[in-house]
Amino acid sequence: MKKKSFFAALSFAAVLTFSLTAFAGTMLNGAGASFPYPVYSAWGYTYNKATGLKLNYQSIGSGGGQRQIMNRTVDFGASDAPLNPDKLEKENLLQFPAVIGGVVPVVNIPGIKAGELKLDPETLTRIFLGEIISWDDEKVKALNPTLRLPSKKITVVHRSDGSGTTAIFTTYLSQVSIEWKEKVGAGKAVRWPVGIGGKGNEGVANYVKRVRYSIGYVEFAYAKQNKLTYTLLKNAAWNFVKPSFESFQDAAASGNFDPEKDFYLWLVNSPGKNSWPISGATFILLAKEKNASNVKVVKFFDWAFNNGNEIARKLTYVPLPDSLKDSIRNYWKAQGIY
Amino acid sequence: MPVLFKKNAGDRIFSLVTAVSSLSVLALIAGILWVLLAESSPAIEKFGFFRFITSTDWNPVTESFGAATNLFGTAVTTVLSLLIAVPVAIGIAIFITEVAPHYLKGPIGVAIELLAAIPSIIYGMWGLFTLVPIMSHYVEPALQNTIGKLPFIGILFKGTPMGIDLLTASVILSIMIIPFTASIARDAFNLTPAVMKESAYALGATKWEAIKNIVFSYSKLGVFGGIVLSLGRALGETMAIAFVLGNNHRITSSLLDAAATITVTLANEFTEADTDIYLSSLFYLALILFVLSFITLAIAKLFLLKAERRYSR
Amino acid sequence: MNRENVRKLNSRIALSLSTIAALSGLFWLIFILGDVLVKGISALGPALFTNDPVPPGMEGGGLKNAFVGQLMITFFATLIGVPVGILGGTFLAEYARGRKISKIISIFSDIMVSIPSIVIGTFIYAIIVKPAGHFSGWAGAMALAIIMIPVVLRTTENMLSLVPWTLREAAFALGAPYYKVIIQVVYRGAAAGILTGILLSIARVAGETAPLLFTSFNNSYFSTNMNEPIASLTVTIFQYAMGPYDDWHKQAWAASLMITIFILMLTILGRLAIRWRYGKR
């Protein structure tokens, strides 16, 4: 027994040193936003098929992505909530957008199909404030005179983790409602007045699917892949718009991403006629000093910029405009990682 | 005794290696305490102790954190699950030791132990997919239509029966603790000398009277220790309830509302916390949980030791 | 009714209630196991074991990476935890037998056995993941090893104590030093019991999820590199069951079935080993 354990300890030490030296760095590890998880994992999968290189992306929420890259526990972090240039400077980070998408309200009301329910900023805010508590509320009815709305209590589903999707959503609510701004505010995690919390876009989608008469918000790809009932929303131009590739693209067109500010920009409540009002870019964060791994990460995203547009479109993410891609490449060049 | 052996080089080395190994347990406990203290010190400095445990604020935007909502969730799920589990567990123990025919004792005992071996994540997943719909469609509406109509108690069952709430979490937790409590209670009951029970029967006692008056009084220390031990277990359980608790940082009056426990908050927010004070507050929660369960488990151990000493006399 | 009958009735009611309690315990066991079995089997297929995960929405993903990762983490945890546990238990039952330190350590070990496993996860995050700068399989294995140590330590102590003292005296009489007596005589006498302890401790950690969340983390690729994040069945079950995709749910059930079978087999084996050695208790 003693001999055995001695051998065990020896082989343990041997394996430890072996694995420390032999395998380091065959895989890129990223973590963060669940918003772009469907597209990053599809990109990673195809990239792996094409090049043999592995990109391990774990969807843990944007807050997690920021935390883990600040602690340098991953090769790159991902966040839908951009960090402002000061914060990036302080943490010694680089930042660039990767893809654009939209956050959509999703509901679970038996009998109501996707794209049928109309909401405006006021009703949406008041539902999430817990002021509208039933689906047959006068305000909701007024927007949807033709729908049969049940007299059932609304269950609000929000995120439990630090989330860029939440940041985009609450930034939007803060812009359209003073009451929201004062009572709750905007951030990756906020003090929700009502509701239950799901972990990640995945968790919110799952809870909305399982809890009847609920409402939540998820990135559109989650709504689409899981056939959730998304709603229409009244945008800044007072049009009811449907979440779609076109309406996200319209919102993206209004954005002016500035490399001088590390592309810091929110795309919510865009003025365009057909803009989806809760759109956003999702960002990649790199540790400035980790040149070696940054080169690999950048190589991956350069590949995705060149070859990933079709995959992104299929999942209803909007690829970045070519001009923006070029300005990101210049940003990389300036850092000596491209 | 051990002192008798001759000291030689081999023994010196081997005894040293074994001593270090066994001391690793103490080192680990001290290490955990020290590391958690160190990691949570920014939060301790910022929020203090009483303010931290009484504040219901859990607000990452303003970076203001308090443990009260988490402590509330932990307390409610723990107490409620024990209220459900303990009577059932004691019933099972009575059945195995006193009621069951001999050929059933083994199989039922094994079944209970298997129930205890199922990992908590299985309970959690089963809870979300199987128990939640049952609770939200049948059990909770039924409760609302019966006890929910009573004054005072009714408050506990207000709200939407969505199944993702304190009640469902407590039910799952209780199913998890039942086998654990039952096997300790069974072991305690088994230690009652047969002679004492027989003398009770000789005096004309019914079986229940013998159990109530002889077995219970003989084993109460052990059973009580077992209950406290289960309490310690329930305090720290994470995965079984992480699926169905709903992560809601509020203190609610209804059992049909979502809530958060220390463990579930840690599981959901630990890798995601983005600011230092946020992470430090989570470590602070872990520290509180560690100390709470340590004290609970120590008390349980104390009772069990006392019980052991009494029987061995 | 006279008093006699009331007492008899009371007795009957109480005992019936206890029978109902026992039946309800069995009911849950059958309900849960049956559910896992039915839903798990319908999702089992060769692809589960031979393929790695694919992005959500695509067909044909499996959990090969998680099966291998789980085995590796558990294996290395055993490699670290079991020797420490056995040696520690040896000290308590042999060199420190009857001393106060022995009693104290075994009490602390008993407490340690029930310390919330998620706390151990936060501890390892602070001492390994953060300084190393990344999540890793080693961190996960260390977290599980810490959970194993007190379990193995206590069973070893108990099992060694059951070996009759006269056996050691016989060996001493032949002039053998104590350490040789322990290794060649005492360990052999307690082998079945120690094996049980090892099996049960593996069963205990194989289903652990909470301590892996912040240590070994997760990995969507096949990896045998313990120095990187590594997938495990349990963390994958958590991710998949909480996710919205039906395909994920199916795989989570299948993974749950496999892990439950593995653990129940270990548990039963452990019980058999002890029964075989020490007869019916």
C-alpha cells in the first residue's frame, strides 16, 4: 500500500510536469457573454474544422468575461457591455467589437404566436418594474386590441448573472424611461424590482419556455433556435418593428464605432425608421501584455471576419460592416498583434 | 500500546509521513478559514459584520452588498426541508428497526442508502424537469385553494404558482436529506438494548408505547445529533436547489416566490462577479457559510459523541 | 372503547404511519431512478460517447470530452486524496492510537466530511486558479481530493482499529519494526475495509458539481490536458439542463443516467466488499 501510494505520488509529479510543459497553449480559452455564444461556438467549430485550432468559448455572462480577463484567467474575455476607454486603460485591456445582434422580449402566453404581441417602451418598462402585473392590463390591451390576452399574472424572467444582455436591455430601458433610470438604472446586473433570475441567455430562455405567462429578454438567436415567442416593439421612430436581420442592420448603420475610444458604443434606441431599438455590438477584450495569445485570438477573429459572415447571418447576427472591420484590423496593427 | 515498538529509521520516516498526512485535515480547515478571511477582507472592511448580515441590498450596480437575502433563503429552505424530512426519516427508521419483517429490513435499508448516494445534481435536474411542472400545475394551486385561503398562513402561499420557488426547492432538499437522517436515526434506534424493550412488553406496553417511551428516550441524543447533522448538510447543499430556486435577491413572505441561498448565489455569480468588491462579498458569503456549517456540524458531532459515550457505558 | 383498545389503536396508527413513511422513501427512489432511467435510455446512443459537443442547433453532438474529463479529474483526485487519506488514517489508528491528537483529528475530519463542497471550490479558486491565472483540470482534481481525504481517512482509521491488536503483537514478536507490521500485516487485514472507503469516497466525489464550477470550469472540446479547463459530466449537466435546447436536455439526461449508474455501482460494490469481509452487520 505504501509503495503504491509512493508510486502514485511519483507518477503524479511526473504527469504534472509533463503536462505543464508539453501541452501549454494548444487551445485558446475565452469566456464571457452568452449573447454571442451561438455564433462564437459555430465559428469556433468551423475554424477547428478548417485549421485544427481549438477555440474553447464558455458562456458565463459578460460580467464573468470582464472579470476573468482582468484576472488574466482566460486568453480573451467577451462582453456585450463595452468598457469605457478609462477603465480599459486602468486594467490594461484592448477592446474591439465582433458582431452585432439584438435583444428581444420573449413571452410564454399560450395561444399567442411569435411576432403577434405588440409592446411599446412604456408597457415594457412597467412590466419589468412590476407595475403592470397582469397580461390583460388596459395598457397591454390598448396596444393589442385584436389579441385575446389572458387574465393571468405576469412572471418576469431576468438574468441572475452579470450580463451584457442585461446591460443592453437596461441601458435601453433607462433611455426610454426616467422612472426606470431612477429606480433601477443600467448595468450588467441590477436590483430587479420583480421576477426570477435565469443563468445566462440559456437560463432565461429555459425559464421562459417552462414558466407559463412569463416574459423575459434574450439575444434573438436564442429566441429563434428555441422557437420562443418574441414580441414587436415600438422604436424611436414610433414604428412597431419586428426583430430581424434587417432591423438589427438598420440599427447598426446608425452607429459610429471610434477606434480612438476602443470602439466604445451603445446601439440602443437608434433613430432609424426600421431600427430594432434594443440592438448592440458584442465586444472582445484582450490583455494588452499577452502578445503571444493575442496574436492567436486576433487570427481567429480575422478568420471569422473573412469567413464567418454567412454563419453569423444564419443565426441572425449582423456581421460588422467592412469599413469597421478594416478599422479594427488597423487597431490590431497599431498594437502589433496583427 | 504503540509506545512499545522500537524506534528505528523506517518508523521515524513512516510515522512522520502519516502524521503529516493526518495533520493535513487540520491544515486544510485552518487554510480554508484563513484564505476566505483574506479574500473577503475588502468586503468586511467596507460593509462590516452586522451591516452585511442585515442588509437586504444585493446591488452590483451601486456595489452595495448584504447577505440578508441569501441568509433568508438558506434559513427558509433548510428549516422547511427539515420539517418535511425529519418526521418521514424517523418513520422510516422506526419501520426498519421495529416494524418491517426481517426479510424486508435489508432491502429497504439498501434502498435508503442508494437514495443517499444519488448525486445532488441529479436531484436538481429531476426537480427542474419533473417536479417543477407537478408543483406548478397540481400541488401549488391545490395548496392555494386549501391552506392558502386560511388567514395568516395564507400569506405563505400567495403569488403565481410557477414551481420555481422556495417550496419546490425545500421539497427537493427534503428528499435529499431523508435517507441521510433516516440512516442515522436507524443506527441510534438499533442501539437500544433488546432487554429494555422486552421488559416494556412484559409490563403490557404496546409496540408504539415501547418505541415512544423506551427507544426514543434511549436514542434521543443520537437522533438529535443526526438531525443537526442533516441541518448542516442542508445548509451547504448547492446543486439540488440551484435549478429551481430562481435566484431572486429579495426577502419574500410567500413560499411560492423565488429566492436565493448563499450556495446558489455562489454557484451563479462567482465566476461572473466583475468588480473586486463584488467577488470579495461572495467570498464573505462563503466565509459565513463555512463558519455556520462548521458550528452546526460541531454541535452535531458533540451530540453524537455524547450519545456514543452513553451507549458504551 | 376502553383504554386498552385506544392504546392498541394508537399503536397501530403510529406503526402504519411509519410504514407509509418507508413506502414514501421507496416511492421517491423509484420515481427519481425510474425517471432518470427512462429519459436517459431514450437519449443514449453511440454518438454520445464518440462525439464531442457541436454548437447548439447542430445535430450529432456527444459528450466524449466530458466523459474523459470526468474520469481524468476523478482519477487524479483519487491519486492525490487516497494516499493522504490512508496515511492520515494510519497515523490516527496506529502511531497516535489512544492519544488526544487522534481524537481531535478524527472529530475535525468528521466535520470536514460535511463541509459544503462549494466552499472548497471558492478556496481552490483563491489558492490555485487565481495565482495560476487560469482554470485547470488540476484545480478541479485538487478540490475533489480535499473532499476525499477526510472520507478515506476516517474509514481507514476505523478499519485499522478493527484489526485485532494481537495480530500486531505476533508480528512484533518476530522482531519486525512497526512500519513493516503496518504495511505487511495491518493493511492486509484491513484491505477490504480500506477498499470500501476508497470506493465510497470515489462515489462521493464523482457526482460533485459545485467544487468544479470555479476550478476545472468547462471545455467544449476534447482535452486531456489537466493544465487547461476541462469538461466534466456534472458541470455539463448543469449547463445543459439549465439551457434551452431540447438536444441539450436529452444529453443531460443521458449523462445523468451514466453518472448515476456509475455511482450506484460503486456504492453497491463498496457495500458488498465490506459484507464479504466482515459478514452481515
